[in-house]
Amino acid sequence: MEPLYQQTHKQVHEIQSHMGRLETADKQSLHLLENEIQASIDQIFSRLERLEILSSKEPPNKRQNAKLRVDQLKYDVQHLQTALRIFQHRRYANEEQERQREELMSRTFTANGTQKKILDIANMLGLSNTVMRLIEKRAFQDKYFMIGGMLLTCVIMFLVVQYLT
């Protein structure tokens, strides 16, 4: 049991050092390193099962100590597994945010672009330039009516608050 325990313990420490390298790894080697760590963790879990069987076969005076050591290893490996999953989840979330940011940056959110598209559609439908100018003028006037309405609403709300308090 002791040689297997020592090998497993050594492998746990190797995984811990690999986990430290995850933060500094480039994108190409990151996937390989993650897969290597996951394979090592899986191998350790299989070794732990074997160690549990062997610890139950230890003499009664050593059995409790052997089980404690195996349980401690199991606890350490579970924490390594959780840390790897958290790292992967954080990386996937960052990649998704990066992808969404790039997608948003590639879009254009200009009113002029929208207005140009509307004018192009109107030209295709055959509306005259006079009608299109009237539509643009109406949109310009509507903007002032909207701003005036918002200001009037704010003044009324202010007066109501002043009157009620």
C-alpha cells in the first residue's frame, strides 16, 4: 500500500503545480494542459479506489491511520477537481464575453445608418423626394415634441412633490 500511496501523493503535488501553470498558459497549450490535468485526476481517483481496498486489508492497528491518509488524498483530489472546473467555467465565461464584445463591436448603432436605410427603402417604393423631406421634417418636429413633453412631465412631477411634502 505504501508505494501506491506515495506515487498518488506525488501525483497530487504534480497536479497542484500544473494548476498553477494554467493561469499563465497560452490558448493553444491551455486545452492540452487541462486535458492532462483531468486525465491525471481520473487516474488518481482509480488509484484511490485501489488504496481504499488496500487500507481495509491493513492490520487493525494501522487501518485507521491508512484510511485517514486515503481520505485526505481523496479530499485533496476533489478540491483539485473543483478548482479545475471553476477555472474552466471562468475561461468559458470569459471567451463568451469576448465573443459577444466582438459581435457588438462589429455592429453599427447609428441613427444616420437607419435613416439612410429607410430612405433607400422609400426610394425603392417610389416615394418622391418631397414626401421623404416631409417625413424627415416630421421626425425632426416629433423629437422636439417628445423633449417638450418630457420636460413638462418633469415640471409637473416636481410641483406635485413640492405640493405633497
